[in-house]
Amino acid sequence: MGLPKRRCPNCGDTEQHFRHLRGAERAFALAQTLVPVHRAELDKYRRCTREGCVRVQSYFNWRSGFDLPDEFRTPPQTAA
């Protein structure tokens, strides 16, 4: 079983794979939320894995989310 697919408003409202937040993404997400969030609640947030997307959203509610800053954006892969 692969990563879960969810609706991503940043990717043209298409179904995309989402993964758990990692390291600096988690730290930013804790600071980003307007309401204090317990670390356990943060586990319900996932990041879109599509190249260049910085969307973070709740696994259960795609409307509950935000964008990471550009420094989290994955640079495009170039052919050698």
C-alpha cells in the first residue's frame, strides 16, 4: 500500500499523494497553526509529495491547511 491520495488545492484540485511531515516541516507547522496544537494532533497533517508543491493539510479535512515557505519547495529535477 502506497501513500494516501487526497485532494490538493495547490495542484489544480487533483488527487495527490501525501506523506507525514518531517523535521523542519513539523517545526514550521507547529508555529504556523493559529490555535495551539498538541504534537499528537500535528500527526494528522500531511505534505503533498508532488514536485514543487508546498501544501500541508489535515489528512481528514483538505480545507484545513496552509503552504510551507518557498525554501521547502523541491527544486525541479534536471536531466543530466
